[in-house]
Amino acid sequence: MRTYTKETQEELTPELAVELLKEGNARFVNNIKAHRNLLQQVNETSAGQFPFAAILSCIDSRTSAELIFDQGLGDILSIRIAGNILNDDILGSMELACKIAGSKLIVVLGHTKCGAIIGACNNIVLGNITGLLNKIKPAIEQETETKTERNEHNESFLKNVTVNNVFITVKKVRDQSSILREMEEAKKIKIIGGLYDVDTGKVIFFE
């Protein structure tokens, strides 16, 4: 696989960036890795990086974006925080990724069986974790389909909350960053959501 250069990055459209991630995830699910010389990529990216996407995902040890999308050095910018929530620093990182580093795509990636989602649904109160989990509470409030068993034992409820959380975060990115919103309106980037299934390794994209 080639290392992205300024020229090849500029040639990519946001739509092609999505396809690259879909193809990479298909390779991952089928246990087929693209051939890469990582040491060569170290050398090729030493003078600069030209990533095509920025991915906000959870810190969960099963959700490394580089692995589940079968990407190499210099390909994607990975932003990780429990519950794939948004704050000012993460938003600034996204702006840097697109406006400065030239990325064509932002993906907010949730995942099944997320500990942060479970903690928020169970109303965990513990140190600094409390404030983080509070940012997930709007996704719980939006889940009105489930009337009983609104807890970690109800997989359907958890998945609904997880998906809500992704959509809420995507909306916040657009609402809170005029830079990214204007870039998307000009079709220079796309901002989308996705859900990674820890049982299958497959990513579903919300476009």
C-alpha cells in the first residue's frame, strides 16, 4: 500500500475517503491485511503527514481505528476518548486534522458493549468519570423506545443509546465548529458516524 503524499491526498474526495475505510474494514473482517512496509512508511512520513481521515473513537482496547480499518502509518488521525464524546480540545483536533493537515473525512465511531455507555446507563458516580459520563446522558434521554430494563442487561437499549450518542456527537461537531461546518457545506470534507461491532469486527457507517 502506498504512503499518502500531498498530491495523492489532494486527489481524494470525501466520498473516496469513506470507501477507503469501508475497504479496509472489509479486509480486517476477512483477516486479509494489505501489504505494507511499515519501516518504509516511517521513512516516507518523517518529513510530513498527509492523512485522509480523522476518526474519533473510544479508548476501548478493542477499537483501534488503525487496526479495524487496516490502515498504515500516516493514513489516519486517531482521536480517542471514553464514549467517543466531544470537548473543545477534541474539536480543535478535528479542525487541525481537516483545515491544517488536509483530511477529507471525520468519523465519529461508537462501538457495541461500550463501558462508558454502560456506566452512563447505570448512573455510575465515581470521581472524574462522573463528568465524562454526564456527556452521554442526552443519548439516554433520547432513547424513548425502551420502557423497562433500561440498563446494561438490555443489549437493544444499550445499542440504541450508543447510536444516539454517535449522532449527537456528529451534530455537535457541526454546531460547535464553524470551520468544519463550512468545509462540509463546501463539500471539502464529510462528517459521518459509524458503529463498530466488537463481536464481528464490522463497521456500519451512518452517512
